[in-house]
Amino acid sequence: MKKTRKVLAVLLTIILTLGLAACGGGGGSDSSGGTGDGTSITLFNSKNEIQEQFEELAKQYEEQTGVHVEVYYSQDTVSAHLATKYASKSPYTINMVDPKDIYTLGKQYGADMSGYDWVADTDYAITVDGKVLGFPTCIEARGILYNADAIKRVTGKDFDPSSINTLDDFKAFLDELVAGGMESPTAILKPDWSLAAHYLQQVYEEREDPEAFIQGLYAGEVDLMQDAKFNALMDTFDTLKAYNMFKAGAISAEDELVHQAMSEGQDAFQFGGCWEWNDILTYDYTGNIGIMPGPQNVQDAYTGMLVGGGSKYFYVDGSEYTSEADQKAAMDFLNWLATSDEGKTFVSETCGMVSPFRSNTVPCSNDIGVVVKQYVDAGKLVPNYDYDPDDHYSKLGIEMQKYLADQCTREELAAAIQNYWATTTPVEH
Amino acid sequence: MKRNTFSYKVKQYLMFGGVGTFLFCAVVIVPFIYGIYLTFTSWDGVSRDKPLVGFANYAAAFKDADFWMAMGRTVIYSVFAVVFINILAFAMAYLVTSGVKGQNFFRAGFFVPNLIGGIVLGYIWKFVFNRAFVAIGNAITGGTTTSLLATPRGAMFCLIFASVWQYAGYMMLIYVAGFMSVSDSLKEAAMIDGCTPAQAMRNVTIPLMRSSFVQCIFLSITRCFVIYDVNLSLTKGEPFGESVMAAMHVYNTAFTYKRYGQGQAEALILFIVCAIIGVTQEWIGKKGEVEA
């Protein structure tokens, strides 16, 4: 008995010591960085859906150049995740972030990429204080998604999105669908980012000088109820609401259900964008899904245009934690991503993203992306406004959700939006 | 060798508690103190400079209406959850110590929910509330039933329900230990003296189990106050941000709104509130403890 206990004690001690040693060892090997002969850099990818493809691409790149690119992904909030990396003094060499992060994170840590071939090949690079800091991964645009097959099934005719220009056209068309047997032809995603950062955002973006409008909101000088654009977009929103197939549970309808309905043609229209492609593909996709501008009764310079721009930007860490050689390797990799045939195929075909580079003529494998690309090429894209305060989408998302669930009137929504901006510290940029 | 010298005691302490103390300092005390320092800065979470701003973050935290709403919600949630967790746990413990058939199976079964992580558990219940219950409701009424998660009160109910389901089994184990610690002879003596089983339970068993109650209530209060994972996966603060609990608000302030200092200050306030309630409860509970 005594002996067993002794043996057990010794065993436990060994296990615990080994455990500690392993923890210590793990930390140590992390900082060494290199894998031996070749250069090794790290890349943080914040698009979950392309993680595997990215790892595959990194392998290709290593075979060609000998430079090892380790691709990481994290479920965590991007800024929170990068904060821990900086706090531990081991940031990624290349970081994929949202455009607004380039103005904060990129400005502090980013390395200047000017002079590379890709810079002249795009309109979407982000330049801060004369330094090219943001490398655009793709273009994303917002509008009304439609399922042309579902529509054809009801109307018997091929759907021509250009036939719908005004809200009245849209309403008439929806009524036709209802008469044809499709009870509820629309759907609305309920998350705050979709309602506030994507839909409401259009109120700021579809005007000549969004910056001046935002400054007016900060100063409390804007009366949204008197604003034609706000009312026009809300009228369209009301229409989407009226025909919403998830009307009974508008704010509990999970994204999956909304995407499934669009993918399988249970409904015909949904407010969304090209990033939803992968979600839509998950179901029994009927094919023939496209995107069109949100029809409004106010006709102006933005009629017939999608809203969007560069989305998900890479910046190369230029802080003291990353050596010059690694920075150079990182920039070379990004340049390769934009200019090589492999890189172009990766963006457009493998990942189905809309390339922000003019020289990329590889056809996009994403049905929605194909349409977006046409709008981009025709210059019919209203640019994004990237300087919202960080709590904008969540705070006003709540207000939009209330409006979606008929818990508040348009006046109350307008007042809440105005109040939010008037009580928020302006974002410096 | 003298055993009552200071250096001998220090050495003895270091030998047994040195590693533990070091680790505790490294992962709890040091970050805690550093966290307090951060509450005096306007750090955004990532930038290099952490400008000192004095007590501005505390002022902002006290003025942050959303934070106090979240705090109020957390108190309401905790009260209901703690009461139901303990009632249910006690009842289950009574059941599985009363000699019913297959009580070991029940013990294991009731404990299982506690083995499922909060995030997974939240998603499971989300599915049940959003799909299963709605489908059953539709089938019964023939109309459209709205999900409980679509209304603020319903979401609160779902959170309490899921937490009770998660923790009751764990607390049950502590109550089971309590029941087992009360010797049968005492109950028998009470019965011989003319007590009914209910009286014996009220006057003999429960007072002797007081330490189990103190522990269970302390554990459930402190866990409920800092609920985050179930909150995130089950409701994500929806609908209309009316199920955002204090911890989620702190996270959002610090990481989503990038006001790290303010978030940290709010976290400290949450900690203090939690500590005061926990310690007071423990103190009151311990005061009247009876030893057999």
C-alpha cells in the first residue's frame, strides 16, 4: 500500500513537471519564428470561409519561392485578437482587418507599401498620410439579392432586374409574385451589422458629401424626418418588411433560415451582399442568384448603383517586432497575390471574391460577385463610408431591430439615430 | 534545527506553497493590478500609447446608462437563477439520496448538463427555443408561434432556464454530500422523539447541512453574476440589446467599442459588487452554522 502511494506520488510529480516544462517550451519556440533556412512569415486571415484555400495557396507560394507563410484564423473579435498579439509582442506579419482598422491599427503599426506594382493597379488601396497601408483583398457590395429562378417559376418570364427602377415598380412586381402564389417574396437579415452597418449606412453614403452629412449628425443639425434619402430608404425597408416571409419572427429568424430561403427559392428578394455567397451555397442552391440596386422612389445620381468598395484589407506589420526582411517578404507575398496568375485565380475563382485589381480578368466563380464585378467595371458603385464610431452598428442596430419588429415608429427611429450621433464623440480621421 | 525561526518558516512555506503562490501571482494578482492601472488610461486595446486620464473612465462608467441597465438585468437574472438552481438542486439531491431505484444513474444524469460547455449549451437551447418549441407551438395552435427569444422577457426566461439546467446538477452534488454527512442516527433519534419525516428534515437535516447551502448559494451567485458564455451563444444580447448582461457589456465596451479603460473600470465595479454580495452572503451563512 505504502509503496503504491510512493510510486503514485513520484508519477504525479513527473507528470506535473513535464506539464510545466511543456508550457514553458511552447512559449519559447514561438518566438524563434523561422523554420530553418527559408524566411517564415505569419498571416492573419479574418475570413473563415477561405481559411483552407488560403493555406493551400501558402503551400503553393512556398514551393515557388521557399518563403513559408503560416495562415492563422481566430473566432475572436479581430481587434481583440490582434490586441493580444501586440500585447505579447508577437504580431502577425500580415493582418487582415476591416477598412476602418487601417486608419487606426494600420496607421500605428503598418508599413508603407508604396512602389509595389499592385498599387497602380487598383482604386481601392488605403493611403494614410501619404503611405500606402491597406492592401484590398476584395470588393464587396450591398444591394437586393434576387433569385431569378424562383421568380421565373412564379411569373413564367425571365427576370430582368433593370425593369425595376423605382419602389413603385418593385411593389407592383412583389404584388405580381404574391398573386402568382409566392406568399411572402422578401426576407431581411436581422443581425445588427446587416441592419445598421449595411442598410442604415446607405443613408449616409448615398449623397454627394457623406462626411459633411455625418458632421451635421454629430452637430445635431440634421433632421432625418425631413431628409429625402432617409425616407426613401426607409420606404424601401417598409416594403421589404411588408412582404417579409419571416414577419412573425422577424427578429428571431436565424441567418441560416434566411439564406436557405434565398438559396432554395422560397422567396425572391433579400437585402444583402456578395459575401453571402458561401452561406447560400450550403443549401439546395437553385442557381441564378444575382444582386440589384435597392429600388427607391427618390431618383438621383445614385439610382441604379450598388453600394460598396474594398473590404477586408491587409496591412503589413512595420513595428519593431517584425524584422525588415520579414516585412519585405510579406510585401512580396501580397504583390504576388495581386499580380501572379496563381494569386488572381485564388481570389476570383477559388474564393469567388471580386478582385479589386484591374488586371485580374479571371472570371469570378461567385454568381453574385459576377454581377458586382459588372457594376464595378461600369463605375456604378457608391463608395463605403468607413469612419463610423465603433459602437455605431451595435447601438443603432438595436434601433433598427426595433423598427423591424414594429416596436417603434419611423419618427422614433429617426430621433434615436440623431440622438446617438449627437451624443457620440466624433471619430478623428 | 530550530523550527520557530522566521527563515525556517519562510523556507517551509516556499517549499510547499512557493510554486502555487508564484503561479497565482503571475496569472491573477499581477494582471489584476495591471488591470487597475489600465482603468486610469484611455487605451483603446491595441495602440502603443496608454495616455493617463485619471478617473475619467470611472466617471464614464458611472454615467454609462447601458452598463447600469445591464447590471440591473444581471441582478434580476441572478436572483431568479440562484433561487431556482438551489431549489432544484436540493430536490434532486433529496431524490438521489432517498434510496430510489437507479439513484446512481440519476446522479450521473443530472450532473451531465454541467459537462457541456456554456457555448455549446447555449446553441443547443437556442435551437430548442427557436425551432423545436416554435414547431411544437405551431402544431398545437395551428397558427404561428413566436419564439420566446424574440421578446425581452422571453429571452430573460430562456437565460434563467438554461442556467438552471446547467448548474442544478453541479450544486446537487454538493447537497448530496451534505445529505450524506448527516448521520442517520440523528434522524432516527428525532423520529423516535416523535418528529414526522418533514419535521426531522426541517429541524435536524437542514440545519446540519447549512454549510452546503452556504457553499451552493455562494457558488451560484458568483457564477450567475459573471455569466457570459451562455449569454453570448443563447441570446447574444438580443432582442434589442435587452438581454445584455453585465459581463457582456464589459466585453463590448472594451473590445467592440474599443474603450478598454472604461471596460476595465466597469469590470472592476462588477468585481466589487460581486465580491461584496458573495462575502456578505458567506458571512451571514457562516454565522449560524451548527456543528454536529
